[in-house]
Amino acid sequence: MNLKDPTLLKTSCLVGGEWTSSADSRTIPVNDPADGLEVATVPRLDIGTVRKAIDAAHAAFPAWRARPAKERSAILRRWFELVVANADDLAQILTAEQGKPLAEARGEIISNAAYLEWFAEEAKRVYGDVIPSSGSSSRIVVLKQPVGVCAAITPWNFPNGMITRKAGPALAAGCTLVLKPASKTPLSALALAELAQRAGVPPGVFSVVTGDASAIGMEFSHNPKIAKITFTGSTEVGRWLLKEMADGVKRASMELGGNAPFIVFDDADVDAAVEGAMISKFRNAGQTCVCANRIYVQAGIQDRFAEKLVAKVRELKIGRGTEPGVQQGPLIDMKAVEKMEEHIRDAQEQGAEVVVGGQRHALGSSFFEPTVMRGVTQGMKVTHEETFAPLAALIRFETEAEVIGMANDTDVGLAAYFFSRDLARVWRVAEAIEAGIVGVNSGLIANEMAPFGGVKQSGMGREGSKYGIEDYLEIKYVCMAGI
Ligand code: ADP
């Protein structure tokens, strides 16, 4: 790494405004997925120190919530500006620990810094209500107040972006936040914490703790000072956290796994559909929770779509994220490689064929060839498990009713995409599909102005948009009588 500002590479945790190591000096290595080499180590914090971060968040809460919204807004705005100003360094840190191409890392940072900007603005618009009551001598007043101390747990696929979309609304609402980033990618989180400090976020308002995930998850779930947990990650871990939090009846926002259908109807603009599939499927090497997982193509354009998609996939440049022009880096680890191989093998055994790719890449490590398979059917693993890898599985269908049935035949519902130029069909399918986010004629739809979140077992709550801040607010009804 060749950072313009080397002080952004932090290897200790921010606990109540102090850079802190574990009391027993234990650490976790952070490795570059491109070669497995150690980039840095971060603390494996003892639980006593994690509790200190929670105590500090609890102590900081009364003053932070009492700050005029305009002041909280100004601090968030400064944080946003600092993230943008340091985007090149943040991108290098991100690529070193996560592997994605530098341009994509920079894109993640800029597009997600926008959540800090957006919620800096929304901080000033937390409006209540005055509601006419049944009697003339009273009024119903509705106040919106911060939930309290929040804990966030974030994944490795967007090491920077998954943080700003939680910290932005939490701090804007007047909550304080303790964050546990993914152990594979903590350096992006610590760099963000450094910038938060520089922006004037007061001690305790935003802390970052690294360490054993389940021990910290347990502490967050049972510590009575924590009012809410916001989590992005696997459905399995989300479900476990919900069970653990149940005793304390804590608030929860859960952004869990998806299994996005991507449907191409006969009447689609095929080139646009191929573009959409490329971005939705192969961005971040297929490691996003909104990645197309099952690509349903109507019989009439199957061959045309497949040919064009395969041609584009062949052009993808694979390599280390730091090399110019690279479009796909390594997968996060060998477990991810093995899962992709298992999905390919399972599909092949049931009659599907690999048209391009299908093998570990000659570059070694966790590099994998971007892959397209044809002849995939509904019963295969790749259609009912989230692959989280650069594997495009093409499934043929005949009718709209059939494909809606297949698309909804899953217990998760985060993103869905379809391509069609028939306006009536667009409405019908958008309304019928069971997903929290639907892309019509687009494969890239997340942004800070829109609500992001899932239905079914993909979770609860929304990030971004005017709805995003509601997840960090409680409604209080005040009956004003004797007027
Ligand atoms: P992924 O499969 O994307 O790694 P995980 O759900 O395993 O998704 O990880 C998402 C986040 O949850 C990471 O920060 C990880 O460290 C954390 N995590 C994993 N297991 C637990 C757990 N038992 N309790 C709390 N957090 C956990």
C-alpha cells in the first residue's frame, strides 16, 4: 500500500474515543485474498474492552441526542467530505483486505459516502405530528426520538459501504453506535473511525471493536445498554442473533441473504439485459447479497442472450485488484471457491453444462474463472442456495406465470430483476414478485435515496431513503390534555 496519508491505516480499535488494543494483546491477522499474505493485524478484543465501548456509547448518548439536529448534521456532513477527500487511500485499504478491483473499491466508497451526506440532510427532517383528538380539550402529539445505543455488525463484501449506511442514519437520529466489522475486513472500518474522529464525532458516539464474532455478538445481544442491533450478513447468523436478542426484546434491523432471480422476457432489449446481468452477476466477483443468482431466460431468446453474455464474460479481465483495468479480483477465501465448485459440480451432475469458465483460475489463490452454465433447472443447488460467486446459471422458461412461480419459490426475498418492454407486464411482474427491491430493465439499483431491504427471510428494516432513519427512531405519543 502506498497511502497518501499512512495514518489512515489503523491497527487498534476506537473505544470511547481512545485507540485501544486488547488487554491481553491478542490479535487477528488481516490477509490479502489475492496472495494470502498478511496486511496487518487488529485486536482480538477481550470482552471487558468491548463492554467499555458499550459503556462509552451509553454515556455519550444523552449529550449526543440533545445536540441540535443541525449540529449532528454538520458533523456527519464533515465526515462525508473527509471520506470523499480520502477515497483513494480508503480504496487501497479496501482492496488490500478484500480483493475487489481498485476502481470498484473507490466506487463503493464514493457511492456509500452518499449515505452520510443523505442522512446528514435527513437529520434535520425528523418531523413529528400533531393529530386532532376526539375531544376539543386535548391534542395527540407524536414525537420521534432516537432508539438509544445501537450495535452494528457488518460483512466483508462491502467493508466500507455497509458501515456508512448504518452509521449515517444512527448518528443522524441521535443514537450512538458500536460497530463490529467483519474480521476479514476491519481496516476499512478503522479508517472510517479515524475520519469520524477528525470530523468531530464525539468520543463514544461511534466506536469500532474487532474480535471474536460470536463472543461480541453474544455481548451485543445480552448487554442491557444496547437498545438495537443492526446486522448485515448471512441469514444463519441473523437468525441466531434474533434468538439471542429476544430475551432483551431489542430492536433489530436485519439485512440477510438473498437469492435474486434475474428474468429476461422475450420482449426484452437483449443488449440491455446482458449489460444488466453482467453488472448484477459479476460485480464484486458475484459476492453481493443482491447479485443475480438465478438467470431465467424465456425460450425465444435463450440462445441470443446466452451467446452475448458468454462473449462479454470472455472479455472480463481477472487479476489483482491493484492492477489497472482488472474487472474481477479473487474470491474472499477458499471456502468461497469450494462453494462455487460444489454448485458447479451439483449442476453438472444433474445435466447442466459449463459454457465458459468452470475452473479455478491460473492465477491461483482464490481466483476463479467467471462462469456461465446452461441447462440449469429449478432443483439444483445453484437455484435454491445463494452462490455468492461469479457463476451465472441460465434457466429456461416458457411462460410468465411459470417464471413468477419459480422466482418466488424461495424463502428469501431481497433483490429481483427483470427485463421487459411491455408496460402491462412490467407492472404485473413488479407487483407479483416477492422481493424488497426490484430492478426493471436495470441490474444496478441501490442508492442512498432508495429504500434497501428484504422481505421473507431476507430480513427486516430498510437502509437509505427517508425510510432509513425510521429504523433508528421510536415513536412516542404524548396526550396533551387540559388545553
Ligand atoms: P458471510 O457469510 O457474509 O461472512 P456472516 O454472517 O458469517 O456472513 O458474517 C457477517 C458478519 O457477522 C461478520 O462481521 C461476521 O464476523 C459476523 N458474525 C459471524 N458469526 C457471528 C456470530 N455468531 N455472532 C455475531 N456476529 C457474527
